[in-house]
Amino acid sequence: MKTADLTTRVRDRLVGAADDLADVRLEERVRALVREEAPLLGTEAHDAAVAAVIADVAGLGALEPLLVDPDVSEVMVNGPGAVWVERAGRLSRTDIVLDTPTIEHLVEKVVAPLGLRVDRASPLVDARLPDGSRVNAVVPPLSVDGPCLTIRRFGARAVPLDAFCPPGVCNLLAWAVTSRLNVLVSGGTGAGKTTLLNALAAFIPGEERVVTVEDAVELRLPGAHVVRLEARPANAEGAGEVRLRDLVRNALRMRPDRIVVGEVRGPEALDMLQAMNTGHEGSLSTCHANSPADALRRLETMVLMGDVALPLAAVRDQVRAALDLVVQVARRPGGRRRIVAVDEVVVGDGSAQTRPLAGVAGLHELPERRPRDPSAPPPDGAWLVP
């Protein structure tokens, strides 16, 4: 008997006996059904069949082995055919082959528990798995070759700050966080912005109350006083949406010492800047940008996208007053993520501009816009971004 046929038969029997499983562990019941269906299976084949059934019932079927592999950072299903993955920044083709009905079933398993839907009338959906992995699905007619599924894994292992930069830069950034400077991390898609944000947030003193706001929960801060908020998309009826902007505003009422916004993509940029300007020093966030200077321009654009009619000059004043440092991260050949620039925000030509920090001397030239922790002196020794 083929493994696929055995898995299907056991799964059907398991579903049919669902009423009798209230007090029985799933794995024990599956093992018993596999023994009944295929009593001549060897030990290894029996264990493989049990794992396949459990993955199909409680997980994402054929994709489950990829989702438990700590080296896999992204899983890509490009319609019917082979599944691709990213490991250590490199794409590779797997031996797993899926057909269209299987992919549609996997998409439905992801979005249905969240009250979402994906069909021809609503062919795009963003969701997340229980472990925080982000999921994007596109189905026909937008996806010409069949349903596509992309899963960006939540990092199974925490990445320390020294994996991004040399010791001198680590000392600088650790000082910046403990001294309550407002820091913006910028970079391209997949450059490691959220991973770097996690590493930076590890230097926030444990006694401080931190409120995190994210589109999909990915941050795992080690502090003992962390409150995590997550935006919610509209349900299948188009109701119930809670935007990032709503959560940033609500975070201000929760007595935070710091606010960490996972990523700003739209009008919530204004609320983030206002939070940084109203007593919440030491806040952190990320945005998509090709350079620190581009990051400031993108923030200005995102603020202007909102429903608040502010003149550009006022927006630039907000940016200039709110931010202290912009840290640029990029993916290098071979998949390594590295910090490639650390710029301070300065005043120039009536707008906020960035100036590369070439050494510790530049650190002392930062304008004194807010009180800093005297117990965290500037780092010693020269530091240069390679």
C-alpha cells in the first residue's frame, strides 16, 4: 500500500471517529489505526506513516518537515509542482511536489481558523501561523499558474547583535538603546530588519515596560514587562479590522516606557513619530528603504499618505525631532545579513538629513534633544562600518 493511500485512509477514519477522541491522545490513536490498516509495516515505515498522518491532520501536511527545520527561513510554493525553500540565504528546490487541490487545502487550513477567506472574489490573503511565521497566498485569477503560497518562517534561533556587525559597532548600538535614543532600522525585504530589531531590543533594561506593535507577531523580547499587540485584518465579511495605527495610538494609553513598532508601512508613521516626540524616548521601529536618507524620505511620504493634512515642513520637523539614529541592514552574497551604515539624523537645508558616523567623535556631536541615561556612557574606541 502506498504511503499516500495509507495516510488518506487513516485520516478519514480518524475524522470519522472524532467524537471518540476527546480523551485519547492523537498520536496513540493514529498509531493504532496505522497498525490496523497496515499490520505488516516495519518500524521505520510505521513511524513515517504516523508522522505523515499527524502532519496532515494537525499541521500543514507535506510542508510540515520544512516548517520544523530550523535552517529553513522561507518556504515557497509556486503553484503545482516542486516546493522551493531558502536556507542560509540560498534558494533550493526540494523533493516535495504538490498538486493544485493539495495547495488549496493547505491555504484553507491556514486562513480558515483566522476568519479569513481566499477565493476568486478575494484572491489575496495575508495570515500567520501559530509560531508567528508570516503567510501570503495568491490564487487564480491573479496567480496564472495556480495557487501560490509563501511562508516566511519566524526565526527559530535568536541572532545576537554581533552577528550583524563588528564589536565596535555593537558597543555603539548597545549604548544607543540603553541611552534611550530613538532608532530606526531600514533595509530591503529579507535583509534582516526584524531580526536586527530583536537583537537591539535585547539591550532594553528588563525593568522597563515595553509595548510592541506588529502586523504579524515576530518580536520575542526577553524583558519581564513586555506587552505585545498585533493588528487584525478584516474578516470574510470585511469587518473587524484593527490597523497598526489604531494599535500605536492605543499603546500610548498603556503607560509604556518604550514603544517598539515592528514595521511602519503607512499612516501609522505619524503616530510613531508623535510617540517618540511625546516622552517615549528609546523607541524602535523598522521600514523598507535602500539607505538611511531614503528611510527619512519614506517616512515623510508615509505620513503624507494619512488622512491628516499636514504641510511637508511640519512633517519634516516631526522626523527631525523624533529620530536619532538610522541603522541600515543589507543581505550580502551568501545570505549573510550585515549592518552597512549607521547614520545620525541632523538638520540641514530646513529638513532632516542623515550624516554617517565615522567614529566615536561623531557620537558626541549628536544634538541633546532628550535626556540620556548617565549610567550608559558612550562606547570607547573607534568604530567603523566595514
